[in-house]
Amino acid sequence: MTELIDSVQVVEPGSELVYLFDLELDSSSTLYFHSGLEADLTTVQFRDRTSPYTVRTYTALPIEMSSLEISADGAMNRPELTIANVLSTFSSAIGDIRNEDLIGNSLVQRTTLKKYLYGETGDASPPIEFPVRKFYLDRILSENNVAVTFELASPFDLSGLKLPNRTVIGKYCSWIYQGHSLGLSGGCTWSKNSTIDYADGSGSVNSHKAYFTYDNKPIVLFGTTMTGWSSGEYETYTVYSDTAHSVGDYVEYTSGGQTTVWECTTALSSGSGEAPSASSKYWKRGDICGKTLDSCKCRFQFIPQTKTSANQAPATTKNTSKALPFGAFIGSMKFR
């Protein structure tokens, strides 16, 4: 940082400032632009800030950030980002994505000197630059055929946010069951197929199905020997087929890439064609979380009865050293 400041104060070749912009396009891609070097619209290269051996190529584009202020009090400053599109550079880069689709995406401004760009005399790893500034595209201020102007918000702009942001719930978990593995919101990381891997002690790892009812009863394949469990303490399932089913029957069925257990709620005759689904009036989820600590323990602290082979029933004990992603606040008032 001191070297950067000294270079700016003592005007010397290569000390001109270069502004670089990393614009998030979507969750998997980022666009890289720079505001140009005088009249030169060629690309420049600079090392990535988190992976210095990766070199990023920045495309020249008429882009400007204005109204940028730093203040320790008062309302958070909201800079403006203007992107010109005279040469169709920007519209070509974002493709089919509309300007309004960029709202909420992040923008990182990087500032360095020309001599510290990749390939220049001062190139170094990690790259030499001023502290980065990160913003989010909050709304479109203006838009026409020539340019678009976005209003930016700081990540620390908490205007209108109420604390605490998350409702405190006692006893019952607020996470969506299997939400993380299904691509939904929430902190439950339980496998979408309710499987858990367990080492057998010799270096091998076996996968086991850990199905449980809302009341935390294990649901195991019909005919499974349940050591230490009484007959009323577990349920059994069969693999689904289009045969007759009675109320209370449990079946395993795969749909949409997810394998789980369903419970029959209305008697079905053979050949009915009513396969389990969330919208069916004949079935409901059999493997379902009861939202309690015990429900979480049954799954994440699962121990197989036999560790040396796969798909074993649960033991009556649990691996209490395993952490739980439980989403409630134990000790607070209990309500649901």
C-alpha cells in the first residue's frame, strides 16, 4: 500500500491509475471490465485477488463510478455506476441477460497502477493494488440506447433491516428438511436420499439408508433384523410396485432424482397407477423430520448395527461426537 501511495505522489512512468471492475453475471460467471487507458481500448490483464496465479483479462469499456464517498456517520453513500454501450461491448458480454436481471449481483472495483498490471515491470504475486470496494447493483436509475446507470448499495447498507433478522424458535427446528441438498434455503444439510456414509474401521466406507418417521421411528426394509429394537419401535417398507396397498403401508420410491419413503393414506387396488408424489391424495412422505433434536440426532448421529456392510439398520446408540445443524434455539420459549 505504501509503495502504491508513493508511486502516485511521485509522478513516474506507469503511475497512472487503472480502474478494474469485476461484475457478477450469475452464480457461476463473472465479467471483467476496465475503464480504458487514455484513448487505448485494448484489453489489460491483472492477477486474480484470491488466486494470484490466475490471470484475468479485462475488456476496455466506457464505465464510470461516481458519487463515491466515504463517511463514518450519516446515511450510507450510494454510488452510481454508468456503463456506456456505444460499441455494443456490454450488451454482447451479458448476452440474453437483461439489465434488470443484474439487480442484486455484486460488483467489485479494483484500483491499481498501470505498472502493476500483468506483464508490466511491477507485476507481482499477489497483485499490488488499493483495497477493493464491493457493492451490489440495487436498482436502475436510467437506461437508454447509449448507456445504463445503476445505483449501488454497500454490503453494509442495512437501512430498514430489523434485528434480530431471524425468528428465535425454541425446541422445533426452522430449517427446511433436506433443504440444502435439494437446492432450497435453510441450513439442513441432510442428504436428499437420506443416506449416510460410515467408516467400518478398516479404511472402507459403507453407505446406509437412514429413514425415520415424524415420531423418530426407524423405517427399514421389510425382513431386516432389528437388534435391540422392539416390534412397535420401528416401521418396515417395501420397494414400490403398482400392487395393492393398505393404509399405513410404507414404500420406497424414486422420483425426480430423489429416493425416499412414502406412507399410503388411502387403500389402493392393484394396477391403480397411483405412484407416490407430493401432490397425490393417496400418499404422504413417510421419511419426514419431526423438527426436534431427537429427529436431528437420529439422522446425523446415525450408527449402523453392522459397520462392515452397506444399508444396515440403525443401532440403538448414537454417535454423539457428530455436530448437528439444528435450527432452533434450545432454552427459549417453546412454540410452533
